[in-house]
Amino acid sequence: MASGQTILLDSAGVNRALTRIAHEILEQNKGSKNLALVGIRSGGDTLSKELAKIISRIEQVDVPCGSIDIGLYRDDLSSRGTVKVGPTDIPFNLDGLSIVLVDDVLFTGRTIRAAMDALMDLGRPRAIQLAVLIDRGHRELPIRADFVGRNVPTAKEEKVDLIFDDNNCAAEVHLLKPRVK
């Protein structure tokens, strides 16, 4: 368990970060044409839906949004034992689209690598960009986010948790410090 907990982003902070990320996505892509969002289960899929709603309000157009499960694409399957595989739900063709891959926390980069492998098995996007709510550093692979809500330098043993409210919307981001022995 954690001995200390710090709130990195409260509900208003999460909303501000997502709104800024949505504007940055639209600016970099010169609007929403040929744009789609794909969230990584289990935190990124909720954030991608929230981003899609914000972009829809800004652009007055619905942006395709899907979710992807990376369970079978992980590079640590042998050490995990039984792997739970959830559904991938991408109700549109990826070919030729600029895909914004969405995740809650960017840490080692291994989840993102697995998600890109899974996306490439489903189609050939024109480009894949990465949006994350929190970038905490400690990369093990050459992965960087294009859109970041907040950079939070952390110790490797710390944990960052995205907390959802009763409506399954991102409510807070907590930094959990390990228990001191």
C-alpha cells in the first residue's frame, strides 16, 4: 500500500488538460478531417471518449472513436500467467486516417508499443500520434507523446492512478508514494 498520496490533478485540472489536448490535436492536424481517436483499455478508452466529446463541441462534427485491448501484444506475457483479453472496438477503417492513440499514463513506453502493434494488425493508418494525460518519464523504449496533459517526474517505485467518478469520467489523478519500511 501507499504511505502518501498527492492529488496531481483534480477534476477541474483534468478537464483543463483534456480541453488543451483537444485543441492541440486539432491545431496539429489542421482540424478534424481524417482524424480518429483510439483509447487503450482501461484508462485511455475513457479519456478518448472524453476527448472526442470535446473535439465534437469545438468542431461541430463527430470524430470516430474506438478502443483497443493490448493483452495479447504485451512483451511480458510469459511472466503474467493468465492474461485477461478484453474487447477491441474500432468501428471504422483505420486505413489512411491520422489516429490519435490515447492513454492515461505514459511510463516505460511498453504499453504504447503493444498498442501500435495491435493497430497495425488492424489497418494502415496514415499516422499515429500519442496523447496522454500524464507523462511520468522512465522510458525503456524510444516513445514520446505528441500531446501531454501534464509531465510529472516520478520515482520508479511510485504509482500514478487515474480515478473515475460515478459517471465513468476522469475525476482525479493521484500520485501514490510507496510505504516506507
